[in-house]
Amino acid sequence: MNFSNKKVVRTYASPHSKNAWGYIETIGWRKLGQLSTDGVTNMFIMLNAAKGSGKTVSGTIDASNQITLLYF
């Protein structure tokens, strides 16, 4: 599923490896894809930057309901 121009409402991360989440407007909570530790960290930073600056994000959610692609 693709989504476009959605507001980041909330973010969450725990100290566990690759456990980061974003609450995306009209979509709800979605876990960030688990391909690599750096990938999860980078997407989490993007979510927080978008939330802090009021920008919207677009991306892709895979069949397991995880965000696998994210961009401004």
C-alpha cells in the first residue's frame, strides 16, 4: 500500500533493536521495516523531523503492515 502527503502524529521507539513506530495520519501505528538497523534509525529520524517541522511524508507499507519506504 502506498500513502502520500500524510502528517506524522506520533512516534515511538524502545531500547530494543529495530523497534521503532510511527503513527501516520489516517493510517495509524505502523512499525518501521526490519531490513537493517541503520534503515530503521534513518526512517525514525525522518519521522521525527517531519513531525517537528510540520512536513508530510509519503511511503510504502508492505504486506506485514510495516513501513518499508519513506520520503518527504
